[in-house]
Amino acid sequence: MTFTTRFAAGLALTLAMLAPLAQAAEPAVIYVVRHGEKTGNDGDPDLTAQGRLRAGNIATILKHTAIRQVFTSKTARTRQTAAPTAALSGVPVKEYDARQPEKMVAELKASGGNTLVVGHSNTIGKLVTLLGGDPGTAVGDDEYDRLYQLVVGRDGSVTTILLSSPPGK
């Protein structure tokens, strides 16, 4: 075996061994959004027509982002907000306990990939912080359009980009 052949074989073996590491280090994008407009404050309300429009618009915004997983709290309004994106992406919706966001964040970080997380006005700020982002000001009870885009770099750094989810007409 010549030096060139041995070198080429060694290089190919090294690249083959490093390929899984390179895949694991791919940057991910995590989208965090509050559920759409709800019908009321009693019990477990559904989305209004406006909330359903917003859910569809979120799916449209995210349709080319290769969403690999979707997380929601256990309420109807978060599941209904996530449903169009999950259907468009062909992924199931995973429920998390909004009172224990650390568990969901650990699962999300372990699995990687582009992700949508749907929460509530009083939970999404903490979720963004736990994921390494900057939530900015608190989300108002009447605010439904804030869509966080958290870009996780290869080195684990997180860049927060604040987008908007239009309600539609």
C-alpha cells in the first residue's frame, strides 16, 4: 500500500467517524409562541376564530423550517395552536407539564432539531430563558403575536430573534 493510498484510507475512516459528531452539532432553531386567542378564561377554553387563523399563519410561517418536533402544554388552546404546524410538518404533538418546564427543555435539548413550543403568556418568557434566550419584556395577557426564534449555534450560543405571528383577517 502506498503512502497516498494509506493516507486516503485513513482520511476516509476519520471523516466517517466524525460524521455523526458533525450531525449532532448542527445548529437548531427553536420557535416559542403563546397560544392563539382563546374563547374565555374559564376551564380549558378553545381558540376563537381569530386564534385558529393565527395558528394557521404560524404553520405558514414555519412551513419551510423543517420542524422536527412540537411541544405544547396540556391545554386545548395550545394543542389547537400547534396542530396546523404539526400536521404540515408530519410530526406528533408532545405534551409537557407547564409547571415543570425544565423537563421539557432537557428533552428538547437532548433530541435537537428545529422545534415549535407553544405555551402561555406566563410561561413562554421562562421557557425562552431556560433555552438560553432573551425574552425581553413580560408578555401581556392580551398579547398573542410574539414569536421567538431562538437560533442555537454549533457552540451552544443562543441568538434571540423576535418575530410576529399575524392574526389574519
